[in-house]
Amino acid sequence: PIASDAQCSPPAASGTAQADSPASEMCAEAVRTFLQSLQPSSEVLLPKFLAAGVDNGDCILALSGMPDREKDKLLRDDMCLNAFQTRVVRVGLAKLRL
């Protein structure tokens, strides 16, 4: 299960938030956990998720609830995942909605 990350603060307005701060690492851990839970594990995609702004458990849950077209646009167009990676992530997101 993906934990809610309401305690995570958004990046600084200047865009200079410390990527390695304890709060950032804690937020990213929920994303890492999700990616590790996929078959096969897709932890290698963590930098792409973080760069796209999917940086905490709340974002993963929001992504799982998006319309399919929006998920595909984010995963394929914005994050440049290949077809297999996209399907692996989509299966994992679908399991969160059960």
C-alpha cells in the first residue's frame, strides 16, 4: 500500500529544493516502494517519476485515479517510458485501485 505523504512539503518556489533533504527522501520513498512492488521491479524509473513531479505517495494515488488517456500521456509522452514500462506501471496502478 502507498502511504499518504501529506506531511511532505512542495519544492521551494525558486525550484531549488534540496533533492537529498530528509523530507524529500521520505516522500520519494513511497514512489520507490511502488516501483519496487512492480513485476518486474521498476525502481530504475525513480528519477523519471521524480522529474515528472510524481514525488510522493499522494501523487502515485492521484496518478492511479487519472483517466487512462491522461496516464498514458504522462507515462509515454512526458516521462518517455517505453511500451513495456508503461504497461508494467499501468498494471501496478490498477492494483492500487482495487
